[in-house]
Amino acid sequence: FSVLCSAILSSYLLGERLNLLGKLGCMLSLVGSTVMVIHAPEDEEVTTLDEMSSKLKEPGFLAYAAILLAVCFLLIFYLGPRYGQSNILVYLTICSVIGAFSVSSVKGLGIAIKGFFAGRPVLQHPLTWILVITLVASITTQINYLNKSLDIFNTSLVFPIYYVLFTTIVITTSIILFKEWVTMTVVDIIGTVCGFLTIILGVFLLHAFKDMDVSLGSLRQVLQSGEQAPVTRDDKNILIEVDNSSIAPEDKPKVFMIYT
């Protein structure tokens, strides 16, 4: 709903442009999200901080986290100062990459909160405080660069593109960290992929044709003008006979015009 609401509200409240194709793109994003939710995999059962810690220590996730951090530092310290003001993907990619750490931290803190109310000594576990620090740092960074992007670019473009990038990172993180797709059926995998591709198509319509003046009124005018357009003959060798009705038929001269 954030894609749809942000695009519509920015159009009415901020005066930003949202044409017919943009509205269609918002609806496709919403439909794709619904399909993804229907076919989403179930979370792998992780009930304790020790289980969460063992998953975070797996070599696959450690390598994945190291790659994300390297990409994030590259974007923040090199690409951001040079291209952040002109390329919408720079700041939004930073927000999306950092989002992988925020989602993982929220997952772990949810387990810690459940354990706290169950009477477990979660406050003495070092992972709890690591997750808190990671969550605060990641959310702060996300808000910072998301606000920078909103100050420069169109709101109706920022949120859909951010949604696609963020969803891609979250799905990848879930695959690597929680292995949620291991138990999925072929139908659910196809449904999830199709839903995600539908979202990408919607964002493409919203972004690629944002400067076009496309509306229902303009479409009606185009259709009506197409129906009323006179039929022209393009053959340059056709002789067109011009009939002068003021002259009697028997005395009427014949005039031929040759178009070249």
C-alpha cells in the first residue's frame, strides 16, 4: 500500500505528476504484492537467540553480509557524493542494502522479546544488544538517505523503486539466512516470481512514462480524431477527375490533375 498511497498522495498534496500509466503501474505493483503474499513461504521455526546466533554465523550468510557491507560503503563514500544528486538508484540502493540488516535485526529482536516475556535471560545474551545497535544504525541510515532521495526526486518514483529494491534484498536475505524457499512447491515459486515481475512491470510503467501527458481524456481525443480523419490516397500516379457541376454534362470539360 505504500507504493499506491505515496504516489496518489504526492500527486494531490505535492502537485507531482501522475498520469494514467503511472496509476496503472501503481495498481500492478499492488497486484504483484498480493500474489507474492499469497505464495509467500513460511518462516523457518527459530525460537531462541542461540538458534538465531547459529544462523547468523553460517559461512553463507557471513559472506553475503560482507558483500552487502562492501557495496554499502562503496555507495556511501564513493558513488553517493558523485552521482547521488542525479541518479535516483544510488540513495535508494543504500536504503535497500541496509534494509537487509534491519529486517534480520527485527527478526532476532522479535525472538528476544518473546523470550523475555517467557522468563528467559535474553538481556544477558550479547546477541540482543548487537541486534539493537544494528537496528538503530540501519534504520538511521535508511531514514537519512531516503529523505535525501525524497528531497531531490519525485515521491511517486522514489517509493515504488525503493519497494522493488528493498523487496529484492529481503527475499535474498531470507533465502540465505532462513532458507525459507527450501520447502516451497513449484506453484508457490512460480507465483512468487510472477508476482515480483508484475511489481517490476508496474514500477517500469510508473518511471518510464512519467513525463508523458497520458489521460483518459487524451485517449478519447486520439480515438475520436482517428475516426474522423479523412481518407487520403497516396498513389502519386492516380488521375483525379474534377467534375464541375455548373456546366451541362454534354458541354462539361474534363480536367485532370496529376500529383507528383
